[in-house]
Amino acid sequence: MTVELQTLFLEFFTHLGIEIESFSVKEEDGKNIYRATLQTPDSKVLIGIHGKTLEAISHILSRMAEKKYNQKILIRLEVNDYLQAREERLHQYINKKILESQEKNEKVPLSNLTAYERKLVHFYVQ
């Protein structure tokens, strides 16, 4: 399925006029979750402000895959290692909040996090 998804998504990006340096699709954990990794000089267009455009495009790609294969499929689009860098910043933020909580010996509120970020925090803290 990864080759077919890669072809489908490449066609999508081509129609958008996105210049592609490299692109791959790999299944992450056998639960119909795929990571599409894209290297492009057009990253600003695809990522958008605070990654909102990237989230929207990931959602669109997921719906395209679901329609093609008639099953639930989740696509995580990684553009120029943006998600990896964002996750590293999140870990630094959480480490800071953990230390603050330990120093004050009380709960410390976290800023607004997306559902995905909350999930990452839970896995990280465990």
C-alpha cells in the first residue's frame, strides 16, 4: 500500500505546484498509520503558521487514502523535519514544567496543547 500512497500523494503535491526534492511513505506501526516524509524548498507554504496548514494537509491526505482504500488511515506528514523539531521543543518545554512542578511541589498548568501534543506528553512523561 505504501507505493500506491506515495504515488497518490506525489500527484497531489504536483497539482499544488510543490517542488519535491525527496518524498517517501512508510507504515509506522501496522495500524494503518503512515508517515509521509517530504523534503522541499516550499516548506513555508506547506507548514503554515504554527503548523496549522501542515495539520490540514495531513488531514486531507488521510481522507484521500481512506477514500481510495475504504478503511481508516492516518497520515502524518513530515515536511523538512518540522514535526521532529516541534517534538523536541515540546520535550524541552515539558522538562522545564516538570522541574518547575518539582520545585514548587504543586501542579503546574500547561499551555494549550493539541490532542496529538497531549498524547506525546503522556508518552514522554511515562
